[in-house]
Amino acid sequence: MKAVRIHEQGGPEVLRYEEVPAPDPGPGEARVRLVACGVNFVDIYQRSGQYRLALPVTLGQEGAGVVDAIGPEVTEVKVGDHVAFANVMGCYAEYVTAPAWRLVPVPVVLGDRLAAAAMLQGMTAHYLTGATYPLRSGDAALVHAGAGGVGQLLVQMGKRRGARVITTVSTDDKAEIARSLGADEAIIYTRVDFESEVKRLTAGRGVQVVYDSVGKDTFEKGLNCLALRGLMVLYGQASGAVPPLDPQVLNAKGSLFLTRPTLHHYIHTREELLSRAGDVLTWIHSGVLRLRIDRSFPLSQAADAHRYLQDRQTKGKLLLIP
């Protein structure tokens, strides 16, 4: 089968499209013939060396397709089932094996590509707005990268929960996307200092929560945007890792809270996985949640997809098509 692997960590040029043996499912595993796989910032962190990996490795953690083989002791799925998954390594490929309990059934009417686009970012937005900081009516939230894949979903889920949602974006086009999804305010940070603007928009009170996927470039000012006892949710580092922080800073800025969550710990059991994924897929199918697929690249062009994402050109989800 064809797969995209790295033999060393570095820039997009280290991604190799090559022939590798197709995997066989072991006990408790199923093999999925992939129809689409998602491209996410975590893939860039792993490729670049921000996250260390044993090499060589096939990248990719999200996809959807059809079960074409199962190993012993599998009860969750059967051959022919349409399934989707997140947090399963190795899906920049034509086939991937996964623990069967991690595979989520996909309604045929939804389609594999839409399901592949929904899993990681959809469940991330779901846990961030419903569990890490459960937004409620009257809350104000700051969402960085409000026109990106997760950002668009955070805006919609935040509004669904009754919060006032303020976003940061880089261009007028992206501001229009964020507003069209319900954002109350879209700050174009390339023109306006977002810290000053958030304070102006909230009459100096600040927001109850900041959802930050950017990291180094936004973190410190984001802390300054928080209300007393507000929560900084740092769930990514697109601009690089934040510097070390003296906890005394959280005291000085208003007894703030800081968390660095990851999806893995919010889909730790099959029950929780099916609940989160079920909500996301149901909302998309019913039209309650709008999911925008920005671009699809052939699997062989994974390096171009990484460049596109890393340059922050995206206005939605990126897919690779085997």
C-alpha cells in the first residue's frame, strides 16, 4: 500500500510518499480501508520535532473509511462497516489498523469525507466547550483562530451554549466566516491589538475563558484578557511553545487557572468516545453544526497540505485522499 512516512523530523520536505506493507489486524483490532484522512496541527508538531516520535513513522491520527478485515476478539465492528476515528496513529495511508473500540459508526447519509473531517476537531471543540470549561449563558469566551477548523466549531458550540463569543482572525475574509457562524465579534489581530480590544468590548471585565491554539504569540496577552478567576485553555501551539510560567503570575493577574488539555483524555472510554462523536455527527447531519472542508489534497501531496496549514491559510478542514 501507499503511505506517507517520515524518516527524520524537519520541514514538509521530510514527508515521503512510499510503498509499505499493508498492516494486518491483531487481537481486538480492525483494518480500515481509508477514504479520507484529516490533516491537523498535531501532525505538524510531530513532523517538525516539537513532539518526539520513534522513526520511521506514518503520520496522521484521524480518518474514515470501510472496515475490510477484523482480528480475533472484535465485537464492536464488522467487515463492511463505515467507521471514523481520531487518535489512531498512521492514517496517512491507504489502510490503517486500529483498536476496534476506537472506531465510531458513520451513518451512510453523512459520508466518509465529512466524517473524517469531523472527528478530531469536532470532538476537540465538544470537550473544550462542554467539559474543560462548560460554557453557559452569560459567559464571554475568547476564541483564537476563529476561522480555522477547530475555531469555527468552537464559535458554533459556544453560541449553542449561550455564550458571547469573541474571536481573533487575520483577515477580513476570515472575520466574515467567523461572524457568519455566530461570532459576536471578530478582531482582526493584524490591525488591532486584541488585548486592548477585548478589554474594550467587555468594558474592562475580561472573558471567563480563553481557548488558545496559537501558543507563544498569543498566550501572555490572552492571560491579560481573562476576568478574575478566569481559565486559560491552551490546547495547541501553532506559533510555538509558550515559555515557562511562574505560577505566581496567575495569582497576580487575578487568581487565574491554566490547563493544557488533550482529546485523548476526554475520549478515554468507548462510552465517552461514542457520546462525543455521536453528538458531533448528529449535529452535522441535522444542520445544527456547519462543518467547512476547505481543501482536499491527494495523499501524495501531503507536504503541500502541511505547508498550507502551517502558513495559516486554512478556512476550515484539510483532508488527504488516498
